[in-house]
Amino acid sequence: ARFGIDVDLPDLLHGAVLRPPVPGERPDRIDDGAARTVTGITRIVALPHGVGIIGESTDAVRRAKEALVVTWSTASRVRRYDSAALAETYRDIGRDLSRTGVTARGEGDAPAAIAGAARVIAADYLTDHVYHATMEPMNATARVSGDTVELWAPTQGPTGTQRFAAVAAGTTPEKVTVHTTLLGGGFGRRAEDDFITDAVLLAKEVEGRPVKVIWSREDDVRHGKYRPLAAQHIEVGLDASGAILGWRHRVVADSIFARTLPQMFESEGGLDTVVTDGTIFNYRVPAHLVEFIRQDNGRDVGFWRGVGYGQNNFGVECTIDEVAAARGVDPVAFRLELLSGQPRARKVIETVARLADWQRPREGRALGLAYTDAFGAHCAEVAEVSLDRASGEIRLHEVWCVVDPGVAVQPRNIEAQIAGAIAFGASHALYEQINIVAGEVQEANFDTYRVLRMSEMPRIHVTVTPTPENKPAGIGEVGLPPIGPAIANAVARLTGGVRLRHYPFLPERVKAALAG
């Protein structure tokens, strides 16, 4: 197995880049006197986005990087970025119905249906920034010879990488050769250009010799392209019998496509379809309005496993449970009612309820259900949880998942992908959080960026129910969206209706919900 960090070539040099603590800044003054005294350092160069170091070993460039003293510019608008304050701002924007957005779906007249409803259920759901936490930090190796580039990289998009390298080298894509290594985790992060650009820019400084750049874990945590900070405002109007009349869903977030695929973003009239993924569902509702209200506060955001489904399924599936509770009906039965014309969806829900023994009471524990039709698959999950009310700690004990992928090309790989996605999704729902204050990321490594531990891993049961008459679905992300709302719905059943509405479900947030 050869990963990007395993690449070794003749005459290999090593590189690192010191980045500003706030994105968008540049080095104004560089004191590299101490750094140049480190044995093995061959070059220190100013870059548009930081200071590059080239040397004979990874240890040498690491020590030189630590010895640099840099005065950074202070003009970046990201310096005003405060993630906690912005989350509240986004929530207020979502609630302000006078602020219109770009329509992602408009079936019937949902606002009028809600205005005339006998009862309205309204809720806000917030999701914090999260880091990709790949096992292998960002890295790439490049060699520049004249106008040709050869690149070795763990990249999710070799064609995009070819373009990124060409721009950095000042050449054309056909003169870039990309060797794709194995990836030590991608999750959307390795579709970006920054780690590619680092290697190419430094390789240009030592033409003909390869340069290998490996980010430190601290660089990786602090300079990620995180999942967007987002707020969802959902309103559902019910008639006197509790039937849904109208559903309005507003997503307030920065755009991924505005940066990564600007032409697509413009052609869609300013709609970011990847950020709004999961808001357009196959539940039967008479009137359905989905709006995207873009924010732009200067911080780059990117693809993160599950993308829009990972955040929006949280709001949809928790709201479905809340409507079921308002009607006094079982959450499984309610979903089956709303999916009367969806046999594949009904089958995965019915099967997972049977496998989890849905109706059996658990002492000190409860079950929660969630469903998704992400990426063309049908996936239902049941989570069994317990709650320490004094500490606010949620414990996830067991998860049952049934997935219909259409044609199951590799059934055992599907099981593995789903199990990994459940672990990934549970980790971000319970623990993961990037905090940004005055533009600076507060977390640095796994001592401050909390992830699911081995001892906290639930038992996972995955059942694949193929329907070979249907085309294969995407599968790498499908298991992630339902696990967070399944946990939240289990907590609501365990506590008599206490709703968790902010990812992650930190103990202090849980205790505040219990107190409220």
C-alpha cells in the first residue's frame, strides 16, 4: 500500500509552508535568521499565502518553520469571523421570513398553507463547522522541469489536480502528469487545491528536483475547508387532524459551489444545490417550499462527507418525528404513511424496525429512527442510546442500518462503507466542532478537536437489500445523514420530548435542552 506520504524519489527535497493564522493575510515582514541556521535548510521563500521552507529532511523544515518570525498583514475580512456569533445570526436570518432566498423547490403554496393551518410546528437547526480529520494529513510531491510538472498526490480528483498544478506552475494541464496514490482518508478534503499548490510552488524554486510537502496535523486542523456553518428554519402547517398541509424549509449557509464551481452556481441562479441536498425529499406533502439564503463572510467552506444531506437530513428527520409526536402516532408508522408510494423506502424502514425490535422497551435506553434517500439509495437507521442527565453525556450503544443501493456491485464493500459512515456521522453529531474566533481556528490537534474514541464505538448491524432492477446508487456517504437525527430522536423518546437542535450534541447543550 503506497500512500502520498510514502512517496520517495531520487534527490527528494522536503517542504513546508507557514500559513497565516487568519486566511487571506500575507507575510508583511519575515525574520528568517534563526530558520536559516537550521542544518539542512536550502531555501526559504515568500509565497502569496505564507512562507515556504525547503530542506533535506522533514525534521529540518519543521524546525525551521517553528523558528520563523513573521509579521502578517491585518486586512483580511475573515478577522471579523466569529463562528458562534454567526450561528446565531444565521438562525435569525432563517426566521426572518421577509428575507427571501433562491428557491430550490416550490410545489404548491406552502406559505399560504402554513398561514391557514390549525397548528404550526416551527424549529431551527444549527450545524457547526467540522474538520475532515483524515488519518493522513494533506500532502503532495511535485517536480517542475521547465513547463512540465510531474505530481504524486493522494487526490480525490486527478483532473482537477491537473488544473490546479498547471495554474501554480504557469503552464497548461496537458503538461501536468498526475500519479494518484492511495488516500489515507478523503471525505471531500482531497478535492481541494491548496496542498497541491504548496508542492508545485516549492518545486518551482528548485527546478528539476522533487519536493515533498506534508502538512502537520496542526496545519491540517487550522487550515481546513470545513463543512459550512449552517442554520435551517423549518415550518410545517398541520390541519385539525394533524395531516401536513405545507412544509417550508430555509437553509442559511455559505456556498461551496460559489468558490469551487462558480459557473454552475451562476447557471443555477445563485442556488447551491450541494448545500441544499437533503431538503428535497420523497415524503408526500401537498405544498413544499425550499429556499437557500447564501451568506458570504470570507471563510472558504468545502465538501464534507455527506455534504448537504449530512446537515439537512438532521432538520428533516427530527421534524418528521416532531410532527409524529404532535399527532400521537408512531414514528415508523408515520413515515410509512408519508411514503405510501415509495416501496423501496418503505421496505428499508420496515426491515430496520423489525431488526431493531422497535416496539420492545429498553431499560434506561430508547430507540430513534431516521431515513434518507441520499445519492439515489434508500437507507434507514435505528440508534439505541442512553443519557446521563447529570453530565449531559449521550452514549450510543447500537445501530441497525438497512440500505437499498439498487444494484449491489460490491455488497461487502457497501457494508464497510456504511459502517464507516455511521462512525463518521456519530462522531460529528456527538463531538466534532471547529470554533473560529476573530478569524482564528481555536482547535489544533486531536487533544482539542474531539472525535469518537474506540471505546465509544457502537455495535453496528448493516443489512444490504439490493433491488437489481434499479441502477447502482452512490454509497460512500449514504450511511452518514441518518445517524445524527436517529440519535436526536432517540433522546427525545427517552426524555419525553426534549429536542436537540444543534450539532454537535455537546453535554452543555444537552443539559440546556433538558433544563428548557
